Amino acid sequence: MIVEDTTTRGTSLLEAVEVVRAFGAEVVFASVIVDRGTTCTQLCSDAGVHYAPLLTATDLGFEPGT
């Protein structure tokens, strides 16, 4: 499992997934406390990783990407 505090695009989360995989581990789940963007779900899906943020920007009353 990979967990970060926030993400906007999801690229650093996917970089962490690749580093963990390089050590031979299988990443099956990723999460962030606040997902401020809209692309991380698709990036994780494309990488074969289940993704579920605790909160999104919309949950907090903000437009995605802010």
C-alpha cells in the first residue's frame, strides 16, 4: 500500500509505485488524504493499482486542481 498526503496529478504517487515494484513488491492499493485533481484514479487504474482517496477537492468545496 502506498499513501501520500495530497495529490493533484498523481505522478509522484505513481513514481512511488514504480520504486516499490523495482524492489520486487506488489502494490495493490494506493491512497491519499486529499485528491485535489482528477487524473490519479485513471493513472492508478492503468497501472493496475486500486486507488481510493479519503477526500477529494469537491468533498471540501473546491474545484478540482486547486
